[in-house]
Amino acid sequence: MEQRASITGIPVPRSSWILWMVPLSVFLVVLTITLLGWRALDEGARLKARTVYQDKTRSIVNRLVDRWRGQEQLLLGGVGLFNAKGEVTRADWRRYVEALQMERNLPGILGMGYCAWFTPQEKPALEASVRQEGFPSFAVKPPGPRSVYTSIILLEPFNWRNQRAFGFDMYSETVRRAAMDEAINEGVTTITGKVILVQETKQEVQNGVLMYVPVFRPGLPVGSAAERRLALKGFVYSPVRMNDFVEGSLSSFPEDISFDIYDGDPKPANLLFTSRANVKALIAPDYRPALTSVRRVHLYGRTWTVTFSTLPPFDAQLNRGNSMAALIAGVLLSILSGLAAANLLATRERAVALARSMVQELQQSEERVSLILNSTAEAIYGIDTEGHCTFCNDACLRLLGYGSAEELLGRNMHSQIHHSRLNGLSFPEEECRIFRAVRVDRESHADDEVLWRADGSSFHAEYWSYPQRKEGKVVGAVVTFIDITDRKALEQELQKQAAMLEREVGERQRAQQTLAGHAAKLEQWNVTLGLRVREEVAKNREKDQKLIQQDKLASLGQLAAGVAHEINNPIGFISSNLRVLREYMETLRRHYALQEEILRREAPQGVQRAMEESAQGLGIGELMADVGDLVEESLEGATRVAKIVTDLKGFSRIDSTDREETDLTSCMESALSIAWNELKYVARVEKDYRSLPAVLCHPGQLNQVFMNLLVNAAQAISAPGVITLKTWCDAGSVYASVSDTGCGIAPDIMARIFEPFFTTKGVGKGTGLGLSISYDIIKKHHGELTVVSEPGRGTTFTVQLPRTGLADLQKNEAGT
């Protein structure tokens, strides 16, 4: 038969031409898989990196914008202080700024200040006023005549850096003037371009930005730019150091992305901040980032350009070396696979099966050994016959204080852990029991040995050494050890306690021999005392839980008082301003009516028609009709907020010790106002209030009782239901009840509902103390808390208190 040579040089019968297809098919299949895998790997790595990059850049911009918005709110609060008080003293401003704790919470914000706006004629009076406050050398700076002046007269915290800006006329500088003019012309918050703050010294100078909010005199029109300039009183502002501001906004800089912030176009002269100073060590001179982007941010009249670029750690995610290496390796593998298929076609199945089996066994063996070594809590390392380290696990590195295995591999373990390099403490290597397994080919164990860490500190260890053999010959040893420092300390403490216990036992035996005749009585006393101790412990635990609950309620009361106090003043001036606005609108309405009447009588027809068309186009009629309703609705809302504040003040007196004459109806209404958010989604509230005499009580505590009853009623209703509140009285008592249409209380647990820690609610939904504390409060008021319930129909809790007023109390005290 005719022969032909194969690609390996082995003759192949022409009739076996089909065998050529096997290596060719293998080559094409492997090459196709390689190309597809390379493409997927390359595209996947790039897509993932771009997504991560976009998320990080977006997060940086959002954090900076949010920080500016938060600072604007603080400045608006300062404007509100001026609007509320009219004239703000230096002490008022200090208290306001100190409450913000800017140095701790707002790094980069040097402070908050107030800059007055005044004419040359007003300048002498302003300087004299500030000098009288304790600043005899105060003067507006820089000196020189100008058509209008500004001066920083309030700036907190008033530290050495901010004192450099005291009296500075910011309107005299071009960049600051532009931002201040825009704030006046538009009546909005503005920020400046890039400046060097007056607070800066010659060391560690940072770029700066200032934020301005205009303050206008109350009662003057501010509809146009000209009116705003005439009504301007000054500016509330903040100076910002950009490096500190950005660091405080981001907490920490990303290690794989750098960014620059420019005021306007990305030019060197406009650079406000750069993060490259923190990553210079990561950037080579010829480095080119893999990804770059530009984002423009519009902030308070300025446009910031933020340029981003990746750093070498990030570019590693886009490194195509891995995918290219995979492609090259795949192509080579394709060629080799085809050649191997041609040369080994006859034995392919056995070779592949054997190779797979060997690879799997080797991988499994290595994985098991690595897993065992690094998952065990015991420290393990290996040594050769010379005592040099051949391997170590993670526990060994942690216990000896090394950062990586390279610090130990190849080093003599006797000199590393049995010898202190800091103080020279050591002993001869021949006496080291750790190498006994190598020298005598036998396991070695040490109960207590002092080992030294990398930083020179020592600890007590117990360790074992096992010889490692190869072909019957000792080639090294495997050593395991554990830290027993704590165990040694515990053993010493136990020995001390054992000695003390032996002394105490001896003394007790002598005492028992002396008191043998009273043993029975002493035993009885011990039993009685144990019972009393358990009873007292149980009572104390119950009291502790109640005290904890009461402390929580007291803290809630303090929080409510604080909230009420903070809201009360703003609501006060909002209500006052709305009432004044109502009067102004009434005056404006009368003026508008008189103006229309005069126009109808005196103005020509053309003027009347033009005025009517203008009024219709602008909707003046609807505006005049709606503005009254808007003011009334706003007043009604402010009144409702004021009532909530009043209720919060009443609820804040939970821990008050003073008794007051109070109407139970007001206590119930106060609790209803606070708990309304819990009730409004599950039930309709119906009220049946009768006239009640005032009773002498602790209103805050009764608020707590009604709060507990209302919340329990809401939680007992699973579908929209009804909660009924009722008050009445008779000759000797006053009553208040809370009824619900909820699930009711089963008769077998009715007797336990007032027990401490008993609850029918799910885990984590109740402490079991609400009704117990309420019951105790009513008992302390010499009253009764009763309950009537029908499963599936609802429950009614009734509070009964004696009709005791202040006059009765004074009469009883006088009689006593």
C-alpha cells in the first residue's frame, strides 16, 4: 500500500487520511475557544473597570456637592438668626457657631462670619461701635476711600487664624466683589472663584473659596436688584480652605483614581485642588492613564471642572497583558494540541485520562494541605536539618508578628524565635529542644518555652516537633506551637486562689469545729437567707428593668423638650410674620381697590383697558383672592405645629417631681397628639369628653400612661378599626378610658397583663413593662387602672383618679 509521511515524520497509510482531520479539528476547536475566551475576558475586564470608575467619580462629585449644600443650610440658619433678632450680638453669634462644633464636624470650613455693608458716612460710627466692644485698634482694612465698604465684624471661632481677617473689606478685592455683587443682584447664595484667604500664612498655603448669603433689612422691598442693594444689611459667609474641605468631604482619598478641581476651564491658573500630591509615588514620569473623564458642576453661580484619571493600581484592572498572554498561550496551545494529537493519537485516551487524574490528585493534595495549614489555629512551620525555615502557615506569621512568609523562609528559626535581637537574650542551639526531632529522629515536646516575636516582645509557648523523613532519612522537621501566655497567667492566678482557698478551708474547718453545736441552726439560716437573696435578686431585676424603661422615657422626654425648644422660636416668628403679612395684604387689598376705583373714575378708557388686560394676564384677581387663603392656611399649619410643640413640652415632663393641677382631658389630648402617627393608619379616633375638675397629679407621668394605652390599642387592631377616648367624673373620682375594636384579651391571661415582662406581642415588639409601669403610676396617684375585654370584640382600659385638687392638698397638709 502506498505510504505518505505525517507531520511528525511517521509514515501513515494513504487509506488513513481521515487521521489528519483529528489534529486539524483539535487545532481549530482550541483556537476558536481561545479567541472567544480572550475576547470575553478582555471586554469583561474593561466593562467592569469602566463601571467602577464611573461609580467612583460620581461618588466624589456627589459628596462635594452635598457638603456645599450642607454648608449653605448653616449659613441660612445664620440669616434666620439675624431675621429673628434684628441685631445679633457677638455673644449670640458665638453661641450659634459653637453649637455647630465646626472644627470637629466640618473640617476645611474655617468659620462662619458676618460682613457688614455700609457707606463712607456710616464708617466712623461702625468702627467706634466695634472698638467699644473691646477692640480699641479695630479699623476697616485696607485703608482708603471707596464708594461703599464692607467689614468682617463677626467671625467665629475667633482663633488666631480668623483674627487675621477681622475688619477686612472683602468688597475691595475683585474676585470676592464679583461673588458679592451676584448675591445682591440675584438674591441667592454664591461662591467666589479661586482666592488666597486672608487667614493664610506663608506656610502650607491652600487655595480658598468663600460662600456668601445676603442679609436684607426686614420690611424693605427686595423685588429687584436695585431694591435689594438698597435693603442690603450685610452678608453671612464662610471661608473655605480647599485641601481641608475636600479631605473632610471624602474622609479618605481613593488610591486608584486622581482628580483635579478647576474654577472654570481646566487651566493651571484655575486649579483649586489636586489629589496628585497624595499619589506622586504611584505615578511614573511617562505614565499615561487608561481612563480619563471631565465633569462640570454648577455651584452657586460658578462652574467647576473636575478632571479624573486613573492611577496604576486601577489600570491593573484594564491591563490587557493577562488577556493577551491568554491569547498567545491559547494559540500556542492550539498548535501544540494539534501536534500532540497527531503524535499521540494512538494513545490519546490513556494519556488524557492519566494526566487528568494526576493533575486532579495533585491539585486536591496541594489544596488540602494549604487549607489544613492555614485554617488551623495552631502555628506550624517546617525546618530543614540546618534549622532553616522551609514553610509556615498564617497562624505562625500572626503569632510571631511577621507580615509575610518571605520574612521567615530560609532563616534559622533558633536565632529568629529563641534569641532576642533587641536585648541579646538567648541560649545555645544545642540546648534547643525544638531541633531534637532532627538530631535524634524522635518527637519532641516542650511544655513551656519563651519565644520572641519580630518586634522584640516575648510570649510563653507550648510546642511539638515531629521528624520529617524522605526515603528513610531525616530531612527536617515539622514544628507546631501555641501561645500559652494567658494560660500561664491563669495557672498562676489559680495557684494563688488555690492557696488562698486552702487557707480559707482550714479556717472554715476550725470555725466549724468551734460552732459544731450550732450547725443545724446555721444551716436553717443559710436556707432562709438563700431564699431571701433569690427573692431580693428577682425584685431588684424587676426594679432595674423598670428603671431602665423609665430612664429611656426620661431621655425621650429630654429629647422632646429639646425639639420643642428648638422649634418654638422659629414657629413664633413664622406665626408673627404671617399675621403681619395678613395685615399687609389687607392694606394692599384696600389700596388696590382704591386704585381701581380711581382708575375707573379718572383714567382714560385706553389706560383702563390696558390696566385690565395687564391684571387679567398676570392673574391679579386670582392672586388677591388666593393670597388670603394661603396666609390663613399657613397660620393654621403654624398653629398646629405650635400645638404639637406644646404637647411635646408636656410629654417632656415625664420625670418631673412636681405635682400640678391638671385636666385629664388635656393629658389624653397631649398623648394623642404625640401618638397620632401610630394611630392614623389603623384606626379612626372618636372622642366623648365631659367637663372634668382639675386633679393634683404628675402630668408627665399621666401622659406616659395614656401614651402606653393608645399605642397598645393601635397594635391590637389588625384592620381599620375605631379607638374611643372618653372622660367623665362622679362625686369622688374622675375617669378616663381608652377603648379599641381590636383582637381583645383572652380570659386565661387577663390576670397577668399587669405583671412585669409579660407580653402577648412577638419577639422584639414589646418589653412587657408598659402596662406594669402604667399600673404603678396610677397606684402612686392613689387611683385604679382596670380593664374589660372580650376576645374578637375589643378592650377598654379605664383610669380612675381621686378628685383631689391643690386646695385639698393644702388643707390636708395644714391639718397634719
